[in-house]
Amino acid sequence: MSSDARSESDTGDDQGPVRVTEAVADQLAEKREELFEEFEIRDEFPREVLAEAEARTEGVEAEIEEAVEERRDLRDLTTWTTDPIDAQDFDDAISIEREEDAYRLWVHIADVTHYVNPETSMWEEAVKRCNTVYLPAYTVHMLPPTLAETVCSLVPNEDRLAHTVEMEIDDETLSFEDIDIYKSVINSNERLTYTQCENRLEDEDAPLHDENALAFELADRMHEQRKADGSLVLNPRRDRAHTIIEESMLKANKAVTHTLMWDRGVEAMYRVHPQPTPDQWNDALREIQELESVSIPGSSWDDPRKAVNAALEQSPDRQLNKIQRAVLKVMPRAKYMNDPFGGHHALNFDIYGHFTSPIRRLSDLINHWIVHTNDVPENLIELCDRASDKQKDGETAERLYKQFIQELGIDAYAVNNRGLEVVEDAEDADYDV
């Protein structure tokens, strides 16, 4: 699960899951069904898709051993995953080494297209779904969990097939000196939660301390460079563990789509984010400037994104959400397109696309296929439009479901972070109707 996964914290909660009665659970189920029908969200997998997924989990060890001959064998390379504590699949892992004038960063992504390709029912179903939909305490998967949580999960101490992005990053400029994208076999040394990663960074004698310290050194530098270049950072107070994963995945996504566009000149599912109009930006900045205890330094007004970053960094915590809402209100929706025309405004990248989450996004799955085969689907424009529309549908369903939970008097944020438990006795429940 990559950096933009649903859980922002893996520290847990002493209170445990939010407890509701069966009557409340029934109301939530009815609301989900209503939303699934309205937005054509496919909750249940067809029987043949489940059967196909189950069949691909058999004979895995022998299949991987046979595949080693045609892949880069990275099983001796120190590799690890970092995810929320409640993650069910681990689709990205990293490795890092320091060289004389460069960093060498490997981002390993589960090789989903080895199992899910255009000839399979799973691919056909993924095209219909386009993405995983995350509701509080309920997930509608793009791919069958049977597959995603087994052979496509980079669990520790097990050989796994991966699609690796190996980057040589210049020590001074942090630009790409070399990019190599290839199929590999990896063996993750350890699965860390975000909290465990923070603990390893603190303890110099802990396993993977040096590797995580080096990863954070690079990630922190890349993060600061992005901000200096004008990348919008709406969540400025992320911990070091999140920074490592977020910056590593952004760098890998950028490496892949730059390779597709500049080295190969092929169409792919690029992520395009238009910019607000000058009047829209002025409205957002005026709203931010009027907030209590918030000011925008004069030196940052030349670029609205830098102005927002400065306001976020200097504002009290209670104003963070208001600043974020003011920006999101004027931001156009990002969309998928078959060329990177216009770039990604929020990130300030001239070319960008998704590669690091093929388990939960169709765009990444298709880009994996294009990178490996150079075979661009004939209906790519249609797929881009559909993926954009289905993402909007999923986000709208999530918003409406959270709103319904709030109307029931339930803390949707708590449900999202702590999960849900159905209890028979109303006296044991936090919420009843």
C-alpha cells in the first residue's frame, strides 16, 4: 500500500474499533448498497474472476524459481516495506545505497501484470472497476483480495515477482543520472509499520536503521526541493516514515513516465492536473489570509502554491483544514490523459503518471503493461476517460457515505481509523438507533 493509502496513522487507538449495534450496521449496509447502485460500483466479484485469481495463487514457488532466469535477481539486495499497521497487502518496497556522487534508489512494485493481463477475466473486471474504493471500515477492491494479498503482496522472507524502478540520483541536483526499469525477483527483509520505521530511525543500533536514515536523508532533500520548485504540499507535517514512502513513490512515478514520454515517445495513462484561474487563486489566497493567526509571507506571493505552503507551515494546527479546504475548493480535478499535455500543476511536474499502485488503480496496471510490452491499448483514450470518471464516482460515494455516518451521530473519522465492530448488546455499543 503506497503513501496515499487511506490510513494516516498506524499508532492504533486504545479504544479499539467503534462498536455499533446490528440495527446501525444494517443501516450502513443499506446506504452502501444505495451508493453502489447509484454510482455503479461493483462490490461482488463474478465467480469466474474469483476462480481465476485462486488458480493463479497455486504453484507460486516453482513459478517464481523458473522466472528468475529471465529476471534480475535482487534477492540479496536489502529491501523492506513500510505501510500502515492495518495494511492487508504490501505492493511497494524500497532499497537504497550511497554512491560516491549519487544515491541509488530502487522502488520495487508488485508485478501484478504477470498475473493480470489483457487476456484474463481479472483484467476485464479491473477495467470495469478502475480503482479500489475506500469507505470507512469497508473496501471495494479493484482486484480480488485472494490475489492481491498473496502472490502480489511483498511479504517478508518470501521470494516475490516485482517490477523494479532503479534510479541513480545525482547527489547535488537530485536529478536522474540513470533510470532502469525491469522485471525482478526480490525477497523483502522486513515489513515495517510507519511507527516501527520511526523507531528504527531513532535507534542507531536497530536493524535497517542505516538504510532508513539514508532513505530519509534523500527523501527529505527531495521534499524540500519540490517545495522550492513550487510543488504544493497540503500536508506539511507528515512524519519521517511517510516522507520516505511518499517521496520515493513520487520519484519512481516520475522516472517511469519520463521514460515513457522522452525515451520511448509512447502514449500512456498520464496524470494531468490543470491549474486554477488567476481569479480562483486570488479568491483562495484571500480566504486564507483572512483566517485568524494565518499570514502569507510577502516573499511567497509570486507563486500561489508557494504562498499556500508558507501559510500551512506557519499556521496553527486548528487552521490547517481551513487552508486545505480553501485550496481544494478552487482546484480543478486531476484526470488521466493519453499524453501529459499541461503537466501536473499541484506537483509542478511537466510529466507525471501513476505506476506504484497497480493493485488499486487501473492507470498503474496499464502503465505496467505498457512499460513491459510497449503495447498501448487501442482504446486508451476511452480507458483514461473511464478511469477519471470512476475515480470521481468513488470519491463522491466516499464523501456521501461519511456524511451519512455523521448524520447517524457516528464519528466517521474514528470509524475510518479504528474500524467497526458489530455487537449484539446495545449496552456494549458506542452507537445505537
